[in-house]
Amino acid sequence: MGENFTKHRGAGPAGELRWEACGLRWLAEAGGARVVEVLEVRDEELVERRLVPVTPTAAMAEAFGAALARTHLASAEAFGAPPPGWEGDGYLAGLHLPMPRLEQFGTFYASARVLPFARTAHRAGSLSDEGMRAVERVCERLMSGDFDDQQPPSRIHGDLWAGNVVFTRQGAVLVDAAAHGGHAETDLAMLDLFGAPHLERIQAAWQEACSPADGWRERTALHQLHPLLVHAVLFGGSYGARAQRVAQHFA
């Protein structure tokens, strides 16, 4: 097995791999969670240091949770701010990800994450009329500041499902980032959405290290609304139905 791993662009947008590399390097600069080493990037290829997975232990999970908190505490310029040096939209699973640089989480989350993907899912028939109305009500609450907790923008991975955390002998390593300025709870919500090994140990260590605002666990589903809508766009109606239930809960 070679020391390097080469990721090929495939059918994704031309700048997607450069965006990913920029985000990985920015996350690494935080000095928190380990990040896969980027060796070279071109439009068609991203070359990284190869990782050798191992079975994660509870101790590894706790160390990762604390390290992820340090990444989040490194902060970002604004909600929606891309990594320094990047201009324009980012990308997530081949879809454009708006980068508006906003001061308040609720305004950012509603206008740049939830509404754009809800409208796309609705046009495609993956989100019902009733679901779209529920999403619009949640976004009204978000933009009015109902869910703002005055936490500053965090440096987040942006697509932190368990498959993008590779446990190695040296500990957990982040891969496949869509990094930007966002809410730290978003990364934890992604880990929760699709499950992660020793999730409770990750959450407890993260909470102890970064002291989130009260009620963060109750807001987990709110932060899952955007990834559910992304999946509704990509994969269809069952995710749209889940997004509708979440929206109705918070509407």
C-alpha cells in the first residue's frame, strides 16, 4: 500500500477539490482535531497522506471530542465565512454552498443553508408543500433570532458524519471537509444524525471542553435540518419527510 491517497474529481464541480483542500488546511491550522495531510491539489486530483483505519476505542473518542472543541474554539471571521483565501461559494456533495459572511447564526442558517436546499428539494418533489411551509415558519423564527445564543462563529468541518472521521493508531483524523464559519453544534448534530462510534463519549468530552450554551442537545435536530434537506435533494423523498417532521417540531 502506497503512502499517498489520490482522490479524483469525477462529476463534481471544477473547484470542489481545491475547496476541500483549502478547508482541510484551515482546520489543521486550528491545532485541535487531527486533519488529513494535504500533499497536492489540482482541479482533477487531491493527493493526501494515506490513513490506516483501526477500531476506535472509548478513549480515542473522548480525545477526539476534546480536540474537536479546540478546533471550534479557534473561531472564524463570520457565519458563512469560507477559509481564508477562498472566494465565492463552497461545495457540499457536489452542490453549491453559499458563503455569505453574516453576523447572526439564525440569519445565516435560514438564508444560506435551510431555505436554498428546501426550495430545491420542493421543486424536485422531495419536499411536500406542507413541508415547505413548515420550513418557512422555522426560517422566520431563525431570522428573528429565536435560536441565536450569542456564541461566536466557530471553525467547523461542515460535513462531519462518521465516515469523515477516520480513527487511526494516532487518533481520529478529519477528512472530506466543507469547512467554514458556522455553529459548533452543527458538527455535533451531523455526528448524531448518522451515528458515530462511542458518540456519547465524544459529546461529553466536547461539552466539557467548550461549554456550549444551555439546551444544545435539544437543538440537535434543528442543526440536522440542513443535512436532511441536502439528502432530500440528492436522494429523494424519505429525507424530505424527515426534514418536514423536524421543521414542524421547531415551527
